Amino acid sequence: MKDYSYDNRKYILSGVILLVLAVYIIRLFNLQINNEDYKTKADSNAFYKKTIYPARGLMYDRNGKLIVYNQASYDITFVPREIKGIDTLQLCKALDITIDEFNKRMERVKDRRLNPGYSAYTEQEFITQLSGEEFAKFQEKMFRFPGFYVRKRSIRQYNYNAAGVLLGDIGEVSQKRIDKDPYYRRGDYIGAQGLEASYEEALRGKKGTEVLLRDARGRIQGKYRDGALDTAAVRGKDLTLTLDIELQELGERLMENKIGSIVAIEPSTGEILCMVSAPSYDPSLLAGRQRGKNHKILSKDKNKPLLNRAIMGTYPPGSTFKTSQAATFLQEGIITEETSFPCTGGFVFNNFRLGCHAHAAPIALKPAIATSCNAYFCWGLNRMFGSSKYKGGTKEAMNRWRDYMVSMGFGYKLGIDLPGEVRGMIPNAEYYTRHYGNYWRAVTVISIAIGQGEVTLTPLQIANLGATIANRGTYITPHLVKEIEGDTIATEYRTPKSTMVSPEVYEQIVEGMRMAVTDGTCRAANIEGLNVCGKTGTAQNKGKDHSAFMGFAPMDNPKIAIAVYVENGGFGATYGVPIGALLMEQYLNGKLSEESMEKAKAIQERVIYYGTGER
């Protein structure tokens, strides 16, 4: 009888052989196709692929003045397997570093935790951003150090000591970004903050490659196939900014020794003419080899110069906010232009009192804007929240109020082309119900009518309020880039947005703001021929009050809207108004009068200590 067990063994043995072959084939496939190590080693024996870095795009102001440009710098790189028998001491002398620093750099490169992509066959970064003089010194002796190479790069240079927090800076790319974007390799630079970060893809350009041939000893013999495989670098695109750099410089001078912000906008376009965050810093501090050291110093400064207060600082808007309340009450039919309210030293309702300064009373809308009467706007909110037109009572009225505020650009990010913008705070009915239960009423939240309480805005939002009133009810998302070379800016920076308030209502607000300049709290901004409209703000604070101003000019066909916010500056008329007036005069007239220059000098020299007031 035939023994079939031998046949079974034959099949089992064949299966084992086929399995082993399959494992070998898969392994060979992974090694030769999927795994790049062997290919990299083979290629590196025959070729040296040199990355050609493109020039980064330049930045100009709105008048064509060059703000940011490039200066050549040099990185020293090396291929670990090619370093044999070099004189380490001579290398250190050529690069002006110590032996200890040399060893530390080598250790860092080989540490796979710090350098996950390390390979002895690929180019590694040794020292970066040598100046032309430093490179020339090294180049003379470079032939003595086989395995070391030079990579030409560029660093940012600045024509003006201004706008540092807006322009941003360049830093070494993180591993997280490398993993996310295949364009980058370890040692590459990337826009780290400001416009450099926002417009990174446009500014960076495209890298090129030069393929060089090696001999058996690894020495470069020239271009492979006469450069047939080379690719040229494509320079980055230039940016034309909306900034007027001279206006920016003036704003930063006026805010010396102070903390706060200035934002100026061209109402018809949403273009930001200047954006000051004080204290500021010289942008050149964050360029070159000292960037890390200087960034650490700036980040530890208690006054936070790296913080862009214009978009990251949230403040009670104070009386500048009353203009938005007037527009809301008029549009909702809560008041008319002729409506008057009493002011007996402030808003008095049952046992509650909110103070005000001395002025004639009872008072109508436009004089209330001009004199900044607290009581008028408190009475207006009280009437709105008690109106029978809102079937849901106070809660419905509160949410209706909030809808108006949101339509004016409050409570959410405006969408400026800078990283880090915050939204501020506009409360709704649900917010107060969480805090007070169902028993809150208008008097509970009455301070929001005068820009206090839970309401907070950024200086950018306050400036945008000025631009919206100037336009009689529309605004374009504020932005800092006017043109990208060869491209158009985003649609959102070209498309007007409308508020819930009609142009006719805004005309009443404009007239009230003009009265504030001619015969009210903003008289210091009454510049002949400019027809300035304005509104002061004195925002309560734990220390000395903050000084604020919001305005625009001219009254008809406005060219500039501005917000000034000086922490601990006191009354709005003390700092906000004169600073705003000087900037409007400079922009509209192209210069300051001799009298105005003296005022500017005096303001520049005044010191305000954070939290403690003036010296």
C-alpha cells in the first residue's frame, strides 16, 4: 500500500522553501526599493547634491521704500564619512571656535534625538550664518579640511528700526514642520513670526539643486553631465506692504517710554497705514547668529516687547465704545436724534449710581457723544433691555445687542494677515445667566454701555470701528500686505462687509464725533483744514486709567482712521487725542508743523511707568 505521508512532506517542504524565498524577495524589495539608505550611500559615493537656496522676497512700504532685504551669509556643512585626518585645531582657528565647542557641535549632530535624520553619508550642518568676512577667513584654508563644504544663504537686513513685531523674523525650521511639509530639511530657515510667517510660502521661493560628481576618493570633479540634472532656484516673491514707514516711525517715537498701541487704517481699503505696539524693538536684533540670544532677552523683558498688543492685547474700550451704542439704539428705534436723558452727576436708577463728569443736562445724542456723557448711554441700554418689542424680554434684547456688536467686528477675530490675533469679549445673555442665574437685568450689566465691564476689544478692533463709522457702515478686513508680486491678495481683503446699521444712522454718529473735536472732549485734535472727527476714551483700570482715542479724517471722504491706546495714560485727552492728532496731521499733510513737532517731542519724552502712572 502506498505511503502518502511522503507526498505530504514533499508539499510541506516545498511550502517552506517558497516561504523562505518570499521572505528574501520582500526583504530585498524593502532594502533596494523602499529603503533609501543604500541608494543614499551609493549616490553619495558618486554624487554630491548641493542645495541652492533662493533669495527670499523683499518687502517695500506703500510708497515703494525698501524695508526688508537680504545680505549674503554662509553655512559650513560636512559629510561625516569624508572627514579623515583633518587638523581639528586649525579648523577651529579658521572658524574662531574652541576645541570644546567643536566637540559639542559634533556630538549634537550625531545625537539622533536632536538630529533624527542623521546619516554619515549625508550633509550635516556644522555652523551657520557666517558673515562675508568670517567666510573669507575660512575659505583661504578650506582645502585643508576635506569633507567640509560651504552653503551660501542669506540673512535679513532692515533699512528702518521700526515695525519689528509686524515684520517678524526667520528661525530654523522645527522637526514638526519638516514632518508636515516635505519642502523643508533640517537646517532650513522659515518665517517664525509676523509677516515672515504669514507669507512664508510666497517669500521663501523654490530651492534648486546642483549635482556634482565625485571621484573614487570623494573629491569633487565638477558638474555631473555638464549640469543637465541641475535645477535653478526661484527667488521668493516681493511684498508691497500697506504701511507708511514714516508714519510707523513717528508712531513708535511717540510711544517711546510707554506701553500700548496705535493702529491707523485707510477706511476705503482696510489697508493698515501703521501698527505700533509699545514697547517695540529693533528688528535687526532677531537676524543673524545672535537671534537666539536676543530673542531670549526680549522674551524675558517684563514689558513684553515681543507681544503685538495691537492684535493680542485686549482692553476695555471705554468711551470709544459709546459710538457703537448710539448706532445700535438709533437703528433699533430705542432713541431718536432728539431723545434726551437726564444726567444728575451720572446714571441713577433706584439705589444704583454710575458717575459722570459735569456738563449741561438733560442732553441729546450728539452732545452726549461730544461730551462723552456716561448717563446717556446707560439710559439708552436700560431702555433697550426694558423694551416691549423684545418678546423674550431682557435676554432677547441682550442677544440682539450682541448681534449688533458682532456685525461691527467685535467679539471675533477680524482676520488680519498676522498670526496671533485674539477675539476680545462681547458677552451674550447665556453668559450672564451662567453668572447671575435668571435674575439679572439691565442695571446688572449697565457698564457695558460705556465700554467697561465684561467688554474687551483689541486696538485693531477699535481702529476698525473708526474705519466703519468713517465709511458709514462698512469695513474691509484690515490687512498689512497690499500686493504680492505676480499675485492678488486674498478676496477677504478686497470685499466690504456691512454692519446691521444704516448709513443714515452713521451720519448722526459722524456729526456727534465732529462736535467732540470742535467743542467737546477732543478739541486737541481740531487741526485746521483736516475736519477731524473723534471720540475719547478713559478706560477704568486697577491702577491709573488707560488713555484712548478713536477718530478719522477728513469728515467726508476719509483717508485715515486711527485708534490710540496708552496704558495708564489717564484721560483720553491727555495722550490718546494728541498722539492721534499728530499722526493724522503727518499722514494727511505729509509733515508736521513746527508747533506740532514740539508737541511730538514733548510726548516722546514723557515716561509712563506700567501700573504706577507718570513720572
